[in-house]
Amino acid sequence: MTVAIPSEASQALQLLQRSLLNNLHSVYLHGSAVTQGLRPRSDVDVLAFVHQPLSTETRQRLAYGLLQISGHYPTDKAGRRPLEVMIFVADDPSVTHYPARCEFIYGEWLRADIENGDLEETSADPEYTLILAQAKQAVLPLYTATNAPQLPTIPDADVQQAISDLLPSLVASAEGDERNVLLTLARMWYTACTGEFTSKDHAATWAAERVEAEHAELLRYARDGYVNRIDEDWAAKSELLRHTMSIMKKHIQQLLQNT
């Protein structure tokens, strides 16, 4: 598949190069842009590595610069897509130790905090481990300062542990984010079963083939809302959603216990 580099990724790359100079190790486009192609609701995912930790001044410059590039969520008047930019320190053991430590992160859920002067601190999180493992499967290099840059290798056991650790908080966060939570559960189930990563819509189709009809219909409902940007009414489906999530959670936990 020929990958079209989104303009938001190109602008983010230019910002990273201007702000980081010789500290920039490598930059990659990952996620749906390099797998099945961007969907109407897809973010633009950029992964970067630096040689040394970032100063507070550099972190601020990056955050404020990305505010100007990234599209507002859920809709942007200029038609821009939301950016998700993560920066890790290359060759730092904390990147491959579980949970992975991220040096800098930008996402639209952080916009209000950044505009108020509150920057996300360097932190370790199971979600970062999953993102690195998924990126290892499919990335497009946008910039490399070395001849053969390599993404860190995440052990399968760490992927399984990350899924297990993230499950409770993911299910608890469903209210107001129903579609995304349900599709993320489908992706976790797929990964726990196959050891591979896949897109949200493919995971929903895969999961729908493994549950009863009413739950399959809900998964297809979430998938179609994601792919076709259809506005869903989740209020009338709250009880079914809870039941569906509970079933999927049990399937995931059983798979993890058997590995």
C-alpha cells in the first residue's frame, strides 16, 4: 500500500526538527495511516526518539507548536486531523522496561491543560508499551539520523501484562467514550488471541464473529460509526454495552490466563 503522508505529520516533523536539532534521533508515522489507511475519525500518529531527555523549555516549545498544527477533537473547522505525538529517549532502558516510559506526549485530550500552562510530565504507562509494540509491526520512517535506526522490541509477556493492567480502567472509562472503548476492547481481544495488532474496524469485525448476535450487532454499530463517521446514540444501548464489554473482558482475561 502506498502511504500518503498527512500534512499534520509533515508539519509535526518540521517542528520536531526545528525544536530538537541534533537531539533528534528518528521520527516515524505509525497507526492507521500506515496500515489500513486513515479513517474519518482517525488521529495522525507520530512516534519520535531523541538522544537525550528534553528540557522544560523544549517541551513547552513542542507542546505549543503542536497546538497550532493539530486539529481540534472531535471536529476541526479547518478540516485538520488530531495529532498524537509521542517522544521516547532512544537506547534508554526505561523504554523497554515494563511499563515503558515516555519522555513527551501530545494529544488533543491534553489541549486544555497545555493552553493553561500544564504540561504532561514524563511518565511510565502500560499503554506506552502497547503503542511501541504496535509500532514495531508497521511504521513509515519520516526522518532518521542514523543509518539503521531500530524500534525497541517489546516482549510478548509485556504486551500481555499491559492488556491485563489496562482492562479495568478501560472498561470503567466507557461513559462518554463508548465507541472508542468498545473498539479498543476488540483490539485487545484480537491481540490477546493472535499476538498481532490490527485496526479498530477489523478487530470489531473479527470480534463480532465470536459473540452472540446482539453483541455482534453492537460491535458492527461501533465499527460503522468509526469508519463512516456516523453519529451514534449510545444512551439507548447502555445496558447492552455493559453486557458486551463484560463478555469481551472475560474472553480477554481467559486468554491471558492461559498464556
